Amino acid sequence: MHMKRVLIASDDAHTRAWTRSALDALDVMMTESTGSELAAHVAADEIDLVVIDAGRDPEPLVQLVERAMNGGFETRIFLLVEAAALANLRMPTRTGADFLVRGASSEELAARARALLWPGEEAGSQELLRIDQLTINLATYQAYIDGTPIDFTYLEYALFAFLVTHPNRAYSREVLLRRVWGSDYYGGSRTVDVHIRRVRSKVGPELGKRLETVRNVGYLWNG
């Protein structure tokens, strides 16, 4: 589990700023790109959603992203298009996608992007993980002990949920930083230790002892 990553691709600085402002309330990690850098960004990073300023001819940019998708990682595509593009608009078939005609509201952009990033509002049974008195809701980013919510920060929750959903495997601090904090994080790896201590204190001694330190390696969840 990681914070959702959104790439905003446009050659127009105003469009990039408008899109960033529209998506600001979604609690996602945003980066920006020009059209010429689009493929390189998609290929290099695990991007959850790429918002493309596609103008009148989206097809070449859609093909560019589809070819650049990194190792099977599902990058969803959101197209900002001119009305003139609608007659021949082809939506991607390899991944989830949507489009918005230029001139629509920022609220509509945010709502459609939210639907692509978090499809469905309800948590299905496969999104509820129960371990003894612990319940983790993978759809709403919440965790409970005996029905009482745990007061996690986002990164505390993300770190805990990642380890719990990948049990009995040790992860180094560097891997945890990449998988939870993302490749744009440049702080030291000891921040993982700080977050582990906070998680242990919040889940209590019984669950905390299952969050094991593996000497000279990192951490694992003993499932």
C-alpha cells in the first residue's frame, strides 16, 4: 500500500497549476511533467494516475503511456481534451480511463479522478482484514482494535498496512521507504524506525510484538 501518485502532464504551466489545485484535496502525491517527458516519467515511476493535457489529438499520447507502463503496474489515464477531439476519441483498453472536456469545473475533475484512483465507495469483504482483535479497512485507510479506531497518521497506517498485508517477510528500511514513502522521499532511512516505534505504541504490546525487528535487515509482520 502506498500513497497514490498522480502525474500531471502538460506543456502549459497554467493547466498544470489548475489541475494541481483541483486535485489538492485528494491527499495524493503529485508530480508534473511536460508532454515530451511523459513517457520517461511513466516508465520510471509507479504512477497510479496520469492526467494528460491531450488537446485535439489524444491518440498519440494514449499510445505513448500504454507503451511506457512500468512492468505491469496499472497506470490509469485521465485525458483533458478539446471538444473537437470527441468525434474520434479512443479510450484506452489496457487500463482504467476517463476524460474531461476543457472548460469543465475543477470539482468535476476532482470527482472523476477520485473515481479512477479509488473505484467504488464501499468496502467489500476482500478489503477488510481481520487479525484477532485488529481490523484493517483497506478501502478507507482505517484500522481498529476491538472496534476502536487507531489514531494513525497516514504514513503510520501505510507502513503498518503494508507489513500486515505482506506477512512473514522481512523488508529493509530502504525497501519500506520506496514502497510506502515513495521514490521522491529524500530523508534518512531512520524515519522508518521512528514510525515503527509509533505504530507499536498505538497498537499495544500484544500486536506490537508481532511487528518484529530483523537485525541487520529491517522489519516484518509475524503472521
